[in-house]
Amino acid sequence: MLTVYSPRQNAHDPLRELNNGEWMAYAESPARLESVLAQMGEATAPVDNGLAAILAVHDPAYVAFLESAHQEWLAQGRSGDAIGYAFPICGRRPLTHDRIDAKLGQFGFDAATPIAAGTWGSAYWSAQSALSALAALAEGGESQAFALCRPPGHHAGADYFGGYCYLNNAAIAARAAEARGLGPVAVLDVDYHHGNGTQDIFYEDAGVFFASIHADPRTDYPYYWGHADERGAGAGEGTTFNQPLPRGTGWAQYEAALGKALEAIAGFGARLLIVSYGADTFAGDPISHFALTTEDMHRIGARIAALALPTLVVMEGGYHIAALGRNVAAFLSGLEGG
């Protein structure tokens, strides 16, 4: 399968994150890419498509913030990575701030997602990898393509970052697919954590169907999104389909949920599928709590392949570094019919 990735995606390398009240080594490390590449072999470099497709999803003020945030952090006498500490849980409205701490709270929703010196460049090229993989489907005769995105994207909303995510690669690709006339588009999110940013972006959109299978937000991050009664609104009523599952979920329960998601996507009439793939459903993942095996990753890919849709896979989470490459390879092999 065609794999698209840029080495520039490794420039994002924060030192630490604040998690469960303690400083921890940053889990979304460059070693994740290295683990996958060791299994994938060759990869194609993305083409620079510029900012237009990014700005079709993300607010211009937010994008400008991402570009300048770390420089502003240093200019205000700080060192290391930029991390917010004050978040407006109410009264979130457009204000003009001069202090970087206020901007970090205005545009971010957690303290586990630092902005480092290389964050903007890596996020930019992660989005370009998704766009270039989409182009291979639209122009290059490929029926499947894999965008090895890092940093991931599905927690990023139109004007906010969090959950290790800055630009929403799946949403950017979905909007670009619509612009190419490839819609209707379905996004299937199989990461352990709910793709709240993707849901928010398309919540009132009738042209993109969002289906997610994830840990129950009553017990797991991101907590405030991903409940089963969230079904879309306005023109998008009924185009969001959440299936929260309990900790400890194994293949039997997961397969049943996957079948329902695939049935809903087929019923929507999607002509293109984007899979937000996270390998953090693996039983040994250090920050997640499902019980899927490497063999189950292959089964997920095979079930998705049965839809027989042009499919773009966008990498999201997965933090068991030693097993990550094997899990990704197993999923893609199943998708390819191997």
C-alpha cells in the first residue's frame, strides 16, 4: 500500500506532558514513526499543497497562533515547550490577547499537548501527508493509501488543539475530497479515544458521516464528547454515530460495534472512506484499556475492506512503541486482503 510521510513530521518532540497530576515523558514521541517505518519499508514524500486545504477546515486566527506560538513563548521570556494552564470553561468568545498564556488557554483544551519548537512544521507536513495520500486516490489510480501522520489530528477542532493533536488531518482530507467531487465522505474513527475534533467539525454537516468506536467518555479522555446520544445537529442530524465501549473490550464486542458502524456508513451512501486509525486499542497500550490483539488489527482491516470503497487511512494514536509497527502492518494487511 502506498505510504506517505515526511521526515519533517519528527521535528515535533516535546519533552514532557502533564498527566494525572504528574509530569510524564511525552507519549506521542518520534519513536512512534520509527516503529511504523521499520515495518512499512519505503514511503513517499508528500507534496506541499499549501495552506488552502488547511484553512478550509481550521480558523485562520487559530492557524496563525499555531505558526507563532512557540516563538511568542520564547519572546515572553520562557524556555522549553509552551504549555497552557488557564482554560476558559465558560465565556469562550473571540478576544484579542497579547500574553501567550492566554492564547494557549483560548485555543487549547488540555495541559498534555505542548507546543514545541518543531510543532507547527510537523503538524503542517502531517496534513500534507494526508492531502498527498488523498491525491493518490483521486489522481494516481490507487484504491487505498496510508498517510503516516504525526502528530495525529482527530482531537483538533476548527479552532482548538488538544490530545496530542494540532491540525485535524482526517477532516482536512475529507474537505479536500469534497472539493474534488469525491463525496459523500465517511470518516470511521477506530482510535481508542473519541475523535472529538472531527465530530465538532462535521456535527452540522450533511455531507460527511462520522462514525466512531471508542472508550466510554464516562471513564476515558476526552470525557466531554463521544456519548451515544450525540447524533449531529441541524442539517447534520443523524450523521454522527458514536459507539462508546467499556474498558476491557475484546474482539467479540468490538466486532459487533464495527459491524454496526460499517452498516451505517454503507447506508449513508459514502463514495470515499477515511479511516482515523489508532492502534491504541491494543491490549498492551500504556494509556488505553481495550484488549485487542495484533490479529484483531488484521480483522478490523479485513472488515473495513468489505465495504469496497476507496479508502484513505490516516494515522492517529498508538503508544506501545515495540508493537506499534506490527499492529499498523497487520491492519493494513487486512485492508489489502492479505
